Amino acid sequence: MNDEFSLIVMIAFDEMCRAYAADRAFYGGLGSSFLSCLREVVADEAVHSMNAVNVLRARYCERIPEIGEILDSLIRSVGDDPDYTGAFVLITSARITRTKCLSTAVPLS
């Protein structure tokens, strides 16, 4: 991720790529109050993802065609990472470190 556009694409991806349904039996065993909370978390992530998409549309509409390549690269970078579980790309991916993100960050204008 080398600019704000790429970072926002990654945030949109990160917020929409949770795999709660795959662990439905596990979460079901935690009780109905947990499931209620989980539904709110899922809804919150959907809002974050759409907010990121809306920023992309508003600020970078001319770069929309680049999104596919960025997502392909992101998926390749985490696809072979055994620590990546479909959540929090910024935290779990060994290839993306806090130092690298901060050193390449572009200030918001």
C-alpha cells in the first residue's frame, strides 16, 4: 500500500471480508446475547466498508479501474500466510508492518 487510495481499498476489503458464517456453530454455542452482539458487529463492519467505498467514489473515481489489481495483490499477499484468518489484514499480515504503513503514509488533505 503506497498511497491513500490503496489504503482505503484495503480498508474496504478488510471490513467486508469477515467469515463469521463459517463459524456459525461456534458462535451459536456462545449464546443468544453473543449472537445479538455479533449481528451488531457485522452491521458496523458493513457501514465501515461502505464508508470506505464512498470515499473511493468521491475522491478517486478516476482510479476505480485500479481496484481489481490492488485486491488481487492483497489477496496474493495474504493467501499463503498461515496466520491470516480472514480478519484484520493490517494486523495479521506479516508483510504489512506498522513501520512500513507509517513511513509510506500520505497526509490527508
